[in-house]
Amino acid sequence: MGAGSWGTALSIIAARAGHDVRLWSRNEEVVRSINRDRVNNLYLDFSTVPSSVRATVEVGEALNDAEMVILAAPSHATRSVLDSTVPFLKPDVIVVSATKGIEIETGKRISQIVNEVAGEQFSHQFVCLSGPSFAREVVEDHPTAIVAASENAAIGRTVQTELSFGNLRIYTNDDVIGTELGGSVKNVMAIAAGIVAGLGFGTNSVAALVTRGLAEITRLALREGAKLETMMGLAGLGDLVLTCTGNLSRNRFVGQELGKGRTLEEITAGMREVAEGIKTSQALSRFAKRVDVEMPIADEVHAVLYENKTAKDAATKLMMRPLREESWGAN
């Protein structure tokens, strides 16, 4: 459900693994391009879509007899996509979230939205799929490792078995909270890493940002009941490093351009796909205040995005904070 670059990449991987796949998009041009030319000409135009993938704009057609449903729409659209999806879900369907974000209005993670919209019965059939994975590299056969997190171990293993193929290796864990928060908050940290690069700072600065960014994510995740080992693994540290340093990161690109002095409106006007960190920054700001967790890097990203603070002033503010010991609890 969602035919952006990641949704399309997952459909390609699922097809390569031998599955019949239906790919839903509300964009008729994307659907025509996939069905006629076997390529997503808007979001993944360098990779052939296998013939076992059928695109459609009809939700009912996409979900007819589906055994596994992968949610791959942007986080701000997840609730509306679910609203249209629920009437067509089989009672035993596996619901997989490949979306990395937090709902702005409620501060809820995707699993919580699924539970609210689809019902508690689907919480036992829910899997969060996350980890360091650029869509382009996955479909181009670069070795990639990600995580399938579920409180239901059997369901997690099913997703692991059915989607692991060739260059894509999937591990499992039972920490949905940590996996979701790691995948969401790292996008905000990637904007910060881009700002660092855009200001012309070097690898010392990026290393410091990634390390202290991980401390912030971990502090929030542990406060919400996540496990420390999740934050040290693929869904935490792994995804953070990729998004903060990789040239294919949309969030890093946004930060880099902000660091060069461009406005957010100018940057997003030229982007085809959503940089999740932009909206997640709003959700995170409210969320962190509500649960009383201090997140200075995230606060400065929010100030640059929404409070007209300059990137240089944000960097200066972080460096002028009071000195203290390094620990997971330290801000």
C-alpha cells in the first residue's frame, strides 16, 4: 500500500522471492507506468518491476485475498490509507509497516494507529519492518540487513522467511517500540547531519552528531519501554548511520540544503518524495515535551525548520550547552 521508492522496492523484492504482488497507488500515472512499461517512472525509474507485480488504484482490488499487507505510505497518510484498507482485510492477514514516522496530531507510532483504526486483533499480526535500507541499493542487489519486529514471534518469522531473498537479509526481534522509534527519530537526526555538512563542517562534527543523536533516540526509546539492544542494532544505530551519512538520504539532503542557506519551501518544491524527518520533527517536538525527555539536537532541528532559526545559530547553541559527563542519561 504505497508505490513510492520503498514501496516499489519491496514489491520487487517480494516478486523476486516468488510471490504474487499487488501494488496500490492513488497516482494513476504510476499505475499505468508499472503495468504498461514495467517501471515506476516517478519514483524508481532505474529498476524493472517483475511481471508478477500488478499495480492498481483500487484498494479493494489490491487487497483481494491478500495474506500480507505492507503499509508503505508516508506516515502522515497512514491513517487515511488504513481507513480505506480495513474493510478489505482478511481476519488473519499479516500487517507489516514499512513506514518510518510519527503522527503529528497524536504523537502515535504506526503500530498504535493500526491498533486504533483496524482494531486490537491486528496488533497480534503486526510487524514493523525497519533498518538501514535505501530502496535503490536494495533493488540493485547491494547486501542489505533489516529487522522485522513483532510481539508475535511466529508472525515475525513468517515475514522474515517470506521477504528475505538474495541480497536482503531480515533479522527478527520483539521490540516494536524501539524499532519504530529508531526508524522515525533517525530522520530528524539525519536532517541535523545534513545541516552539519551544509555548514561546511567535517567528519569530526558528523561523528559527534551521530553519537549524541543516538543518545537522544535511546533516551526517548527507553523512556517508552524499548530495549537498549534494539538501539544498538540495525533498527537503531544501523539506520541512523546510514541516513546521516548516505548520499541517497532525502532527510540528509534537506538538512544539507538548509545548512547552505536555502529555505525549506525552496528545498521541498524540488523534491518528488517526502523527507519524513520534516513532519516527524513536529511530532517529535510535541512528543518529547509530553513525556518530559530532553532532546537538544531534535529541538534545534525543529527551530531551523519551523522557527526561522539559522543553521549556524543552531550549531552554536548546541556547542554552548553546559558541559557534563557522557552517559546515556546525560543531555
